[in-house]
Amino acid sequence: MNFKILDRYLIKNFLITYVFVAFVIVLIICMIDYTEKVDDFLDKKAPLREIIIDYYLNLIPYWINYISPLMVFIATVFFTSRIAARTEIIAMLSSGISFTRMLMPYMAGAVVLGVLTFIQVGWVLPKANKIRNGFEKTYVKNEFYFSGHNVHITIAPDVYAYLESYNTTTQTGNKFTMETIKGTKLLQKFYAEKIVWQPKKNKWTLQNYQVRTLDSLGERLSRGTEIDTTINLSPKDFESDYNLYETFTLPELNAYIELLKSRGADGLEVYLIEKYIRFTQPFAILILTAIGVIVSARKSRRGVGWQIALGFMLAFIYILFFLLSKGVAEAGTINTLFAVWLPNIVFSLIGVLLYKTLPR
């Protein structure tokens, strides 16, 4: 048998089926999304051009990549069960092709989709998400104003900042305090009546400040009218963080995680989960493709419909498992990296078990 012809046939039809499944599922998602948000669009008079271009043209690739492992799995089951029903797979195996060799074109197609998915979620989609999230904040979500009072922020290990209030419009904070505490001992306390962001200098201006220092020499106090200083704090820390993790490219996400680590700040898990998920998705595509071929490669007496239904059931189980492990990771109950990779690990073991036990 000409393997090149067979490989092209399987890869071509596998990818075409994936595109078809992705189109149908995302079309349904967009229709549901529109029915949920149409009242907001009308109430806030969202322009049709922005709805289509800024929102939905950026929402479509978001969902395609978000559920790409599941769509690949469903596409694999759908395509493979059809050719199995036509006894094409039996003919392939009868001609001397091993099941492993027949699986290779599928995996090649999965590698292509996995690489494209990684590039998309790492560098392309974050830029699209910025536009989509901006649209949602304008026309769907309530307009954001920082209304927090008595704000406490960890800006470095052992360094804690406090603001009585902050105005996002003027980028000005009132009653600013920065304390350096080692264990239970106060080493320094910095106080200012106002703290104003200077975008040209990329620094903060502290007005009517005083610095209290405690060390082995005793207590020292100094005062001043105005001083420019660099603090591990920026106006972005007071902006809306609505789906902020989605708008970072992979290098930006790594940098932000390092920033949070340097501050010893809370909420690190959300960004770590986002980072790890971007790496797990391509592997999930490979794993679910292999499982999809294994469970649907044999001709079933119950028909193609049963195999497709089985595929949807396994996809549903994967979704539940993924959401459960993500929730556990967000709660910080177990190691974040392990929790995010757990669905892939479990389904890899399921794939190996199916490969060894199911007739092929």
C-alpha cells in the first residue's frame, strides 16, 4: 500500500473534520452568547461594527483555542467512526498496516494543531483578548472605578503599603504608608499625605512625607515637602483586573508572575494556572486524539451514533475533571503544576489502558 496516499487521506480528512466541528460548536457558542448579551448591546448602544469586529471576531478564536482539545477529540471520533463503519480501517489493517502505523497520521495532524494552539495562546490571542475585554468592559460590564478604601498591598517581601484611597483618574493616592517589617519588628515607616504618579518620570511623587527609621542606633525621623521615588507599585495595580491574565503574552505573563512573587502578593495561583494551561493544551490535543482513535477505530454493532455519543461523554468527563482540578489549584490545596497537569496524566493512563485492552 502507498503510505503517502494513506497519510494524506487521513490527515486531510481529520483536519477537515476538525474545522467542521470547530465551526459548528463555536457558531452555537456565539449564538448563545449573543442571546445573553443582546440586551446589554442595546442598552449601551454598542455599534454594530464593534460588536462584529472588536467582539465576535476576537471571541471566535478565543473559544476555538479554549476548547480545541475537546473539538479535536470529537472530530477524531466523528471521522474515525465513519471510516470504521465503512470497513476502511479493517481493510487497512488487513493489508498489513499496524494500528500504531495507522495512528501516526492522526498524531501528525494533532502535532500541527498543538503547535498552532501553543502559538495562538502564547502570543496571538492575548492581543485579541485585550480588544475583546475592552469591548466587554465598555458595553457589557459596569464601568470600572477603583472604589477601594484602606487598601493594603504587599509590594515586596517584608514591605507593605497602605492607601486610604486612590483616584484612577488623577492617579493620586491619599494617606500613603509604606512599612518594612522583619518578623514582628518594624524597621522603617514611610508616610506621605499624597502620592502622585508621574508618567514622564515613571516615578511616584510623595508630598508632605516623613520617614521613621528604627535600628541599632535608635529611632530617627526625617521630613520633607516633596520627593520623587521608585516603588514596586504602579497605577496598573489599581486598574480593573477583569480577565487580566488573558491579555498577557507568555513572556508578559512570566514577567507578571515574577512581579507578584517579588511582592509576596496573594492571587498568584490564577496566573500560574493560566501559564500551565497554555503548556498543557497542546499535550491534551495529542492525548485526546490518540484516545479518540482507539475508542472509535473498530466497527460497532451499535452504529456510528453510539461511538459519537461515547466521544461526547468522554469529552464531558474531561471537562468536569479539568474544571475540578482547576478549582483545586485555585484553592491552593495541592501543587498548582500537578493539579493543572492531572487531567492529562489521568487521561494518558486511560489511553494506555484502552490501547492494551480494546480490540483494534
